[in-house]
Amino acid sequence: MARAYSEGLARAGYQYDSSTNPCWLPGKYNNFKAERGVYKVGSITEIPASVSTSLRIPLFWLSLHLLPLQIYEWLCVKSIKKTGFLNIYFHPWEFSEYIHNKELKIPFYIRRNAGEPLVTRLARIIAILKERGYDFGTMRELVNNN
């Protein structure tokens, strides 16, 4: 299945896929045993979303909303040390103040730290990682280096 999927991506002109979330979230993902590092499937470079090193807590959008910033930073650094990269993702609507519109009926845990507070939190994480000497780059650079 994964090879056929990767072959389709390659035929469409893609060089990498970043859709694997190597964790277990009930009702969403069951990829607890999936590879966490960069790997190849055919000609496609797989760059999984980053997770914590032991419990595989996803370091994606919702984690930055909910976790204390120091814990999130600590988990990010441990993940970088384990895999050599940090791949976190967000939805554009999370950075909009419109997310706080009560008519949308978005759950509190998703609205928490959304909008401008999320911009601030992400900027702080980037600043902390830069202060620690970590480099930032593009996915293309990661693909070309692996």
C-alpha cells in the first residue's frame, strides 16, 4: 500500500511526503510503530511529523496550543536530538482571530492559545531553538541531505 501511494506521488512530481504521524491517537492514527526518522519509499523521501521520543506525543498544532511552553520546547529538543530534524505542522485557521467566534462552536481546547497567542508561542519556540543553535531550513534541503 505505502509503495503504491509513494509511486503515485512520484508520478505526480512530488519528491517527499510528510503525511505520516508516527503516533497513536484513538480514532485518528495508529502509527505507533512507524519510523520517526527520514526514510525512502521508492523515490519518495518520507519526512514524518515529529513526536516525542518515548511516548510519541505528537508535536503538532494541538500540542503547542495545550502544553506548557517549557515542556513543548523540551520535547522538541529531544525529538531533534533523536531524529536530526523537527517537523511540526499547523492549519492556517489556527492563527486567525476568527477562531474565537462563538458561532463556530469550536471546542475550548482548540481555541486555547489560538490566534495571536499561537503566533507568539510559535515565535518563542523558534527563538528558543535558534538560541540553542539549531538551524532552520526547507523541506527541499532536508530531502537533498538524505
